[in-house]
Amino acid sequence: MLLCISKCIKLGWQATVKRAFLWAVSNADTLVALTIAVLVSILSLAGSVSSAIVENATVATLAVLAFILLHDRKLQEGSREQFKRLEQKFDAQNPIRIVTGQDITRAIIEAQENTEQWFFRGSTATYVRTAILPDCIRRARRAGKEFRARLEILDPTSDEACENYIRLYRSLAEGPGSPEMSWTVKGTRIELYATIVAICWHRQRYEYFTAEIGLSKMASTFRWEASTHCFILTQRGPRFPAMLIEQKEPFYNLLVSELSASFRQARRVPVELAATVKLSDEPTPEEARTLFSAIGVALPSDFSDEDISTIIAEALHAENPYRK
């Protein structure tokens, strides 16, 4: 029994010595600096060395400390590079990437580059109308390429759809001062009609632009968007995380198929009939009324020419709502 205890104590002592030795080796530079500083301090207090030796020893200590700092910085940089490589490897293996803040805006801008299509399912498509559509058509025109847009938006002729949309966003508002609290059914309709006008107006000005519009009664906080390169799922603006899926991933095709299935169930707007109505560079209220009549999207009876002028202004001149 005593022999076993003695053996255990001996093994424990050997392990302790080994750990201490390894620690001393890994921290040798720090121990050197500390030893020099302690010895010089003791000898200086005892008056055994001259001030010149003390100064030289101080310089040597500072040099060792500088070496330690540089060495640690190099190790940290190496660790950061290694972490970055691991992160990139993880992103490459992960089919779904989460993006936040301004990275969402950058991802959408990158998705617009050289894309031949833009599919959308959401509410008013304000961002598509003001930022994505003009940019994509401009790029397509410059390259002489075709561009296709397919939008599924809320039905502006449905009181229920517009009211549900407002109610949903108000229930998620952060407080009484949130912008959503001032939204109205009429304002929502104006945004929706503006998106339809914008599609028809651009379609008359670029021959290789084809567009489809579907009207839905389902309000959602999500926006589903697909370019040729990737699929992006956003929610309530750049303050909330978004999901990005590259075209090479299987999920991309599945989600695009989901958009197609949803669009087939929406009420289709015969956009091709808009060609029977000539829209000026600055359309008049009368032209807009004729347009909506031709494509079978009725305007509310109480909409005045001033309201329709607002629709036209929102369609062609509204600013990007997320631009700072």
C-alpha cells in the first residue's frame, strides 16, 4: 500500500516538474526580461552596480519586451489569418449564408450585376421599383441583353390585403413613433400602383425587357428575390438578418420553384396589353387611368388626378428608401 502511494506521489511530482518545465520553455522570453529587471533592481538598491550598468540593463529589458510584443503580434496575426481561412472554408461548405446590416445591401447590389432576371415576391416592391429595376435595365441596355422581371405583389384593389399588410407591420412596430404607425391603406395602394406603372413604363422603353406581374392577397414580412446568381430572403429591411443562397446550391432551384408555384396562384396582370396605351416620358393622369383600365387593374373611385400624379411620381422619381 505504502509502495503504491509512494509511486503515485513520485508520478505526480514528475508530472508537475514536466508542466513547470514546459511552461518555462514557452515563456522563456518573458522570464528573461523579468529576471533581468529583478536582478538590476536588487543590485541597484544595494548600490552594487553603477548607474551606467543599470541604464544598459534597462535598455536590454526594454528590447526583450519589444521582442515579446512583436512575437505576440505575429502570433495574433497568424491566428487571425487561420481563423479567416477557417471561416471562408465554413462559408464554402455552408449552403446558406447569413448576412446582416450593410452586407445585405452589398449582397443585393452584387446579385444585380450581369443578372438576366429578377424574381420577387413580397408586398409593394418599393426597393425593386426604385433601385433594382432601373439599374438592371440600364445594365441590360448597355450590353444589349434581355432582362426579365417577375413580381408578385399585394393586390392594390383588395381592401383586405392592404389592411392586413398595415396591421401586420404595425403589430411589429417598435413603438408609437415608428414609421409603420403612419401607414394608410391609400398610401399602400399608391405604392402598389406605382410599381405597376413603373413596369409598364420601362417595358415600353426597352424592347428586350419582359415583365410579369401577379397580384396576391397574402401579406408577409418576408421578401423573396432571385437573380441569375443567387437567392436572397430578407425581412423588414437591412436591420434584420437575411439569408443568401448561391445559384450552385440545390436550395436555389427549390426556392425558385417555390416562387414559380406561388406566382401561378396569384392573379396575373396582362402587362402585354399596356402596349396599347402610349405612356409619355412624364405620363399624365389621363394616360395612367387609361393604362389601368387596359390591364384590368381598377383604380379606386375616389382617387383624384392629384393622387394619380403621386402614383406617377413614385413610379418614376422615388428615391431608394434604404439609401442613407
